[in-house]
Amino acid sequence: MGAASFWDDPQAAAEVQRERSSLVNALEGYAAQTSRVEDLEVLLELAHEEEDVQAMKEVATGLTKLEREFKEWQLQLLMGAEEDQKNAIVTIHAGAGGTEAQDWCEMILRMYLRYAEIKGFKTETIDLQEGDEAGVKSATFTASGPYAYGYFKSEHGIHRLVRISPFDASGRRHTSFAAVQVLPEVDDRILVDIQDKDLRVDTFRASGPGGQHVNKTSSAVRLTHLPTNLVVISQSERSQHRNKDLAMKVLRARLYDLERRKREEKKAELQENQKDIAWGSQIRSYVLQPYRIVKDHRTKHEEGDVDRVLNGDLGGFVEAYLLNPEANASD
């Protein structure tokens, strides 16, 4: 009997195929960018020869578009990990501080949904726990599209807000924290074994918005993975079956992420980040008073237009993170 072939190992074969596909995409992207540059050069020469102002404007517009596309292509080249190309599962938890922190949690949720819209990602809310007076206590949504996890992974960690509280009649300055967890969605090709004996399934009436039917029937689902004590809730759908499917998707992703971190000798990093939603552990600060600035403490990237950032313009922070190997490797 001959020696076992390398291709008898499905995992190794899949890894080689993934790397090959990544290299082919990179080469094709380079060829496309080169072709576009050459076309614009020809158009520019003709515009100069014929003194065609309209053609020159077309060249300027084409260069602006090409620069934007080149930057996106460059960032995607930096997303070399297998998980980067997957969809993202984003969970946001309000820190201590009641209404103030819950309002901040809702602000972050809105910021990410706007960012996803800008990037062309499809989003789906899985769970939304509303605050007692305002804001949200926690929220989980998926962002689906090419490299969704690669673009969102820079947001994993503690986010700090400093502002004059709209809930404080005395107009005092408050500091609020929220924890963001970003996981890659586990596709069906990756086997995550969840045995029935290890799973507790609870159903209950959904809370919050969703219509009369949602609130009067036990459509919400809570899954508890007993060996790890991971808990996932889904209550956004009218169907109990659909909510269970969504919850299982999140649970599989969290179990996969847990095992991946163990293999990388980073056990419990995620849990430790979630426990300490407080001063000193933040990855980014959003300061609205006494001055206005958003600063990432890992990459040192800063932006002064706070409103634009909170409205979903996170491109500068994502780019700085991907271009900073030390910040990227720390996850």
C-alpha cells in the first residue's frame, strides 16, 4: 500500500484551496486595477490633445473612483485569515451605569448598522433587550457580505463615551462603557458538534417590539450550552423554529470561536474583556465634552468629526487597525 496522499486530509486540502483562491483573487484584482489605470492614461492623453474639458472631468472622476476601489482592494489583501471572509455576528452589552450606559449601547448599535449599510452588508437583528427607561441593555445582529467579519473585527472590545448626560438634570459630565463582541459566522462546512444532552432549550414570550403575536406566544428561544455555560437568546422572529435556528447559528459561532482561541493559547480572552467593562480596558474613546474627538487607543488613530463617526463612518479606524500588525495580532 502506498503512502497516504496529502489530499487525503480534507482540512489540509481545504486550506491549500483557500490560499490558492486568495492568491488568484489578489492577482485578478491587481490586473483589473492595472487595466483601469492604463485606460485612464489613454483617455487623459486624448483629452490633452483635443483639449476636451469634459473628458478631463471624466478622468478626474475615474481616478477618484479608482483610488477608493484600490483602497478597498488593499484592505482585503490584509484580511488573510480564513475567518475574515465570513459574515459577522456582533453583540453589544451596556456596561454599568443604567440608563446612561444603555443609551450609549443603542448609539453604538445605530453606528454599526449605519456602517453595515455603507459597506453594503445585509443585517439581521437576532436579539434586542431594551433598556428600562431608554436605550438597550444588549443587542445581537448579523452582518452578511464579503469580508464582513474582516471589516467588523476591529470593533471587538470596550468602547468608552464621555459627554454631558442628557439624563442628568444637573448637566454633569458622565463616562459610559459598552462591550462589543465580534465573531465570525460558522458556515455549514465546519462541523461544530452540539449534542442534545449538552443543550437546554427554553421558550418564553418575546419582549419589546414585534407585534401582538410575538408578545402573546412563546416564540422566543433561549439556548444554554451546559458544558460551557454559554447562553444565546433569539426573539426577533415570530416563529419559534426560526428563532431556534438563529440562536443555534450564534451558539455554533461562539463555540467555534472558543475552540479557536484555545488552539491559539488565548483562552478566556473574550470572557475577561466582557467582565471588565470599565476604565482602563477600552479600545476606543468617544469624547463629546469638554472637547470633541474619537481616539483608538490601539492604533492611535484620531478623528475630530465625532458626529460623522457616530453616523457610521468607521473607515479610518478600520483601515488603521488592519494596517497595524500589532493591534491586529492582539485579537
